[in-house]
Amino acid sequence: MFPKEWVAELVVHNNEARILIRFERNKVWEQLIRKVTGARWSRTHSAWHVADTAEHRKKLGIALADKVKEAVLRATKLSDGVRAGIMALIARMRNKRYSEKTVESYVKALIFFFSYYAGKDILAIENADVVSFNTGYILKNGLSATYQSQFINGLKLLYETSVGHALQVELLERPKMPMQLPKVLSEEEVAAIINALENKKHRTMLSLMYSAGMRRGELLSLMLKDINSSRMLITIRNGKGMKDRVVPLSPVVLEMLREYYKVYKPKAYLFEGQYGGKYSERSIELVLKTAIKKAGLKKEVNLHMLRHSFATHLLEGGTNLRFIQELLGHSSPRTTQIYTHVSMQQLGKIVSPLDRLNLKK
């Protein structure tokens, strides 16, 4: 912990989220702050400042803030009307039990939009402004159709529920989403990634994620109570669409979990950060990045590919598509059917009609 006499203040400095630290001049304290990684002196604020991280907040006794609302408050280009409208939208989405991922995505897109029209009142926005933003920002910067759709969804929800303005939201068109096949790893590549990790915690996390076809957020939200070793089941709570589901617990992973628990002894979440609480998304991304490098893989790999690979490998192993749908938590079988397009083993069994023709040699 830092000295209790230090006064901390959350600020945006040079477009970065920072924590200002003020204290009376003291050689001991100055030596202490200099030892903090990334600590810098600001002439503008006449104070030291460090990165705004969960670790620094804990050491300074700052309660973890609502990062979505904080992002709105820190967006300096928003007018008071825009800020109030987005805050009302956040409350409405949470009351209707939107996932935090959805809330964060919508709000982030709206902040970019209204910052693009800095100074323009929320009641002055017109449909032409939306088209202009799409052309001048989204398409110009090569942003995905998914981002564009999130932006439109957020804007429609904002004006329909929180503003009461005559923006013709029904005329705002969502982009046509591209039909992209999921990228998958071979079983050998998955093994190489897991085997590249020596740290018990990291190895167990990626093994569990692949073995049960979990999303990143689902893995990090697992509690100790969600592992039922007597029935060999895992309960995944509040998955996408606020749905719970149950998936099998791999015997191999169970042994890994037991060895992991002996060393780390988590208290609530199955996987916790260095200072307790939920393990961070950024940290598990770095775990995968390290594993890919050690395994010598040259292709681009992300965490969601473990889930795609799980489904594809099950299909190639003969598992019924309906069971795979349940394991993945898909509402519609149409979503799961996409894996039939990437199962190379199944495709390899298809006989071309040409092979049945009686052709001259």
C-alpha cells in the first residue's frame, strides 16, 4: 500500500487514463514514487502520476469505478446533453439485463460518434450525420461491419428510449453482415499451444477453455462452486444471452485443476488475479500470445479460436450437431451449422460425382 497521506485523483492526461498522486515534498516519498513502474512527473498538474490500473487503485485505496460510466465522464468532447442521454441509456440497458459487454460496446461506439460531432447538441443530430460518420470514420478507418452494427444498435436504442427526439431511427440501416467461416486450429496445434505452457495456472486455463468450448468471459467468470467433480460437470452461468448451461468436465482437466488448486488456492473465482478478484481479459490474452510464440506457430490465433476448434473437433469425432449446439449454448441450430462448413474430415469423405463417371483414360 502507498502512504495514506497521499491524495489520488483520476484524470485524463495526454489522452491516457492516469492517477495523479499529490503529497507534501518528502525525500522518502519521492524515492518511493520513483520506484513505481511508469510513474512520471507532470508539470501541468504539478504532481506525479501513474497508470490507472486495478493494482494502483488498490494500493491507493481507490474503489474500482464503473468503467463504462467513467468513460462517459472522461470523454471531454461530449456536451452535457449527450452525456446525460448516454448515462440514462446505461441505466436502461442494465435494468433490462443487457450484458456488460453489450453495454460497453454500445457506449464506446456512441462516445466515438458524438466526439466526432464535438459541440453538436444531441437534439441537433440528423440522419445525414449518421451517414457521414459511417463514411468519414467507420469505412475510412476500415472498421468492421460488426462495429458498424453495434453503433447503429446503440444509436437507435439511445434515441428511442432516452432522448425522445425525432431522429428517424427506423430509417437507420444496419450493414449486411459478411458470412465468414470460423477459423480453427488442428488438434496438433491446440496440443502445441497447451504444451508450450509450463505455468500450471496458465496451462489449466487454456486447457479448460478448449475442453468445454468456453468463451473468454465465461472462463474468467467461473466460480469454485461451478465445478462439480462428483458429477463431472461444469455450470456456466450468465453466458451470452444471459443463459446458463452445463457442460462436461474433462477428467484430464479435473486433475489439472486439482494440481492448480494446491499451488494457487483461489478464494472465490476459479482463476483470480495477482491481487484477488477476477483474472483479467488482457492477462489471458497475453498468456495465449506467449504460448503461440513458444509453440512456434506463425498463424494468427485468438482465444475464440479455441472454442471454434472445440466444436469442429467434436463434429469430426462424430458428435451429433444437436449436442454441440447445447454445449456451445447456441439458441438456434443454424448458428451451430456453420461448423459443418469447416470440418475438413467430413468434407474429405464427400465423393465427387465426377468420380462415378465412366471416363476414358
